[in-house]
Amino acid sequence: MNINKVLGWSAIVAASLLVVSPFISSTGETEPADSTNVHTVSTATDTATSDDPEVAKAAIYALANSLEENQIDVLTPFVTEAAHPEVRKAAIYAIGNIGGPAAAEFLRETAITHADIQIAKAAVYGMSNLLEDDDIAPLVYILQKADRVEIRKAALYQLGNSDSDEAVAALADVARSGADGELRKAAVYALGNHESEAARDVLVELLGNLGGQK
């Protein structure tokens, strides 16, 4: 189970209750089902432009709670147009929690191409939320295609959170033969987070190769 995804949806549910609660009557009855979702989405979209970043973030999460996988385009403008960086990152995480092929593609390209390094890194973290443990291909793609070292390091750290043997193999490849010393170091840290026998074997091997054992 991806604990980051569980925690992410917990935040969304809590935020949705905060933002949607004004639309529940004092008697506990909600508006008719055919109008509630439209009303909530419209109001949350308006609130997401609030000058208060905490209110805007809550609106982003509430909005995400009402969207299907094919509706992430409601949130994508906030990634580039929101005034506050924390709101832009909230939109990224919300898209990752919604999941689906469109979200995966959007986050992958954002990680590689977005000019703001913090938003690009957030896209890597958001990507990890929508992947199953054995689905590392998007993270490997970012690792291979991103020009910026910080983004590639973020991909390595997220690979370290995967339980799959494929993730260990990808990390081991970088740790053994990566051209960039900073990336090799990040791969070693990520292997340490993996906590599997295969990862430990790679670390012991690296220590032997580097003279850590006599």
C-alpha cells in the first residue's frame, strides 16, 4: 500500500469537508443531488483563487474530491496560474491523488519541463502517489529524460519508496555506474530506504568495490 496516497486522500477528504460544509443546511439535508456537485465545483474553483493560500489549498483539495480521472483539466490551470507557490503544489498533489493516465502524463511532462524547480519536484512526488508499487516506468522515464539533477534525484528518492525488485535494479544501475556523483549518492540513499534484502546486497557490494571492506 502506498501510504503517501492514503495520506493524500485523507487530506482531500478533510479539506472537502471544510469547504463544502457551508452548502449543508442546518437540518443536515443537502441540496438536490443533481445540483450539489455543480455548485460545489463552481464554488471551490472560485475559492481556489483566494488571496489566502490556506483557503485556496483547501478549495483545491475539495475540488479534487469531486473530479473524475478525465477531469483533471479543471485543476491544471492552477499549476501555472495560481499566485502562491503552495497553491500550485497543492494542485499538483491533488492531480496525483485523482490518478489515471491523463494525470500520469501531465505530471511526467511537468516534472521534465516546468521552469519552476519546486513545481517540477512536486510533480515527481505527485507522480509517485498514483503509481502502484511495481509500476516504476514513469519514474525511470523522468530519471532518464530530465535535464536537471534535482529532478532526477527526486525520481531516485521516489524509486526508493517502491517495494518492487525493478526499482532496486534501477537504483543499483545508477549507484554502480552513474556518471554523476551526486546522483550515485542519491541512489545509494534510496537503496537504504528500500529495506529489502536485494537492496542490502547492492549496498554491501558497493562497499566492497569502494574499499569499505578488507
